[in-house]
Amino acid sequence: MLGLSLLLVTLAVGLGVASLGGPGALREHLARMRPGWLGGALALMMLGLLLAGPRFLALLPAGPWRRPGPLAAGTLLLGSTVLNLSFPGPVGEVAIAAAVQRRYGVPASTALAASLQGRLAGLASSGLLLLALLPLVQVPPEVLPMLWTVGGLLGLAGLAAGAIALRPDLLAAVARAGPAALSRRLPGRAGQLLGRLAQGIDRLAHDLAGGLRLGPGPWLRALGWSALSHGSFALAVLCCAAAVGESVSPLAALVAHTASVVASAALVILPGGLGAWDASFGGVLSMAAGLPLTHAALVLVAVRVVQTIGLAGSALAFLAWSRLLLSGPVTG
């Protein structure tokens, strides 16, 4: 019901955006629309989400436990997106850790570290792709400074986020300087909660450090799977643009997608990076593709429509894993 409501609201916003140019512009957009392309966009988006499974497995260390297969890991991460889109923070990663622990015997902290490292590898690959592609984008001279400023800052932010996985000692330092220090000063329940938070951050830093001992091979594979995922999402953007009658180059689609991935991660406190993703995607796509902002917003609406429909696939994966995703370590 929630997905249907979001879909209807999104379609209404899209028609409103298209009508900004007057009744003639609305009729023109309706005549150029090819809704059949949305099916291809949906398949490509689902593929992009499933590719997070092999990325997770690339960073999951070997041990005296079973390993999930690529399809199982992909559907598990697909189902966890329901939690990440519904709650602030990395709730989905915590649920994945609990599910993998109960089904395969992998320590929850190890699975959580691999899942978070996968996300950080995705951000690093976004930053790398964005910085590498910006010089190739052909835009009018008056747009170039803004595109380079926004894209460059987001690219550097993606690399900085990815670097956290390489410097887990910084997380431990934050735990000691922040929650641990405050826990000694605050009495009662508040101090105890901060102390547990500091211990949790310290354990996570320890497990992230363990990921560094995997060597460069697994990290390169994780970056490769992330790049394939980004490519699949960029192709989905092309299909969405075709569905609303707009012409977008593959380069512009990939630049807009990678920029929005970093921007949404910067506001992880919001469910799904709400607002940050939309603003960065629409703005960067408008600059990189040379589209009027209203036309870029229409592509954005088409992407959101496909994402909303895709929630059905995520919901099915969530139901398949619900007994584990909603286990005690997550809800308790």
C-alpha cells in the first residue's frame, strides 16, 4: 500500500513538472513517452542491487563457517534495502549481520564489517568513476565550473568515505575521544549506553582492520563488482530517460548516478538519503546531459517510479529472509 501511494504521488509530481512549460509541453511529453522502457529499467536496477551480494562475499573472510552463495547473498542484501529505506542509519547492515550469523554461523561482527566495507567500496568506486569521467563530459563553458565543483567535491567525498575502510584506527580514536570519554563523565543509564556504543565502535574498528589483512585481491574484486553495479544503474537511467522521451548519454547517466550515490550516503541519517539523492541526481543530470532542469526532473521522477515498483522485488526478498532479518539481535 505504501509503495502504491508513493507511485501515485511520484506520477502526479512528474505530470506537474512536465506541465510547467504549459499544456503544449505536457502534451508533447505525453506523446514522446515510451513506458515500455520502464520494464528494462526495473530489470537493470534489480540486477544492480543483486550485484551487492558478490561484493559482500569478496570481503567476507574465510573461516570455520559456511559461506552463502552469490544469489543467496544478493537476495539477502536486496531484502535489507527495505530496512535501509524505512529507517535512518545502517539498519539493513545490522540485519544482514544477524541473518548471516544465524544461517551460516559467521560472527555477526565479521559479517557487519564485510557489509559496511562493501558499502564503503561502493562509495570509493563512485568517487573514482566520478572523478575519472568528469573531464570527458562535454558541456557548455558556463556550466562547466559548477559541474566540476559539485562533481569534484562529491568525488572526493566518495574517496574519503572509502578511505575509512583503510583507516579503522580512526574509528577507534573517535570512540575513545567521544562516547568513551563522555561515558566516564555521565552518570547512570546515559553513561552506560555511551560506554556500550564506544565498545561497539571499537569492536567494529577491530573487524574492519581484519579486512585489511585480506590483501588487495578481494578489495579489487569488491571495487569491480561495485563498478558493474553502477553501470547497471546507469543503463537503467538511460531506460528511464527513454521512457519519458528524453535523450541522455551513457556518460551523463553514469556521472549523475555516481554523484547521487555519494550525496545520499552523506545524509545516511535520513532513510535512503531522502532529498540528497534527488537534488544531486536532478542537478548533475541537468548539467551533464544539457537538459533543462524540468526535463531532468522528469527523468528523476521516472527513476523514482521504477525504484518504487522495485520495492516489490525487495519486499519479496525481505519476506524470504524475514525470519532471519527480524531476528533477536536486530529487534532486541
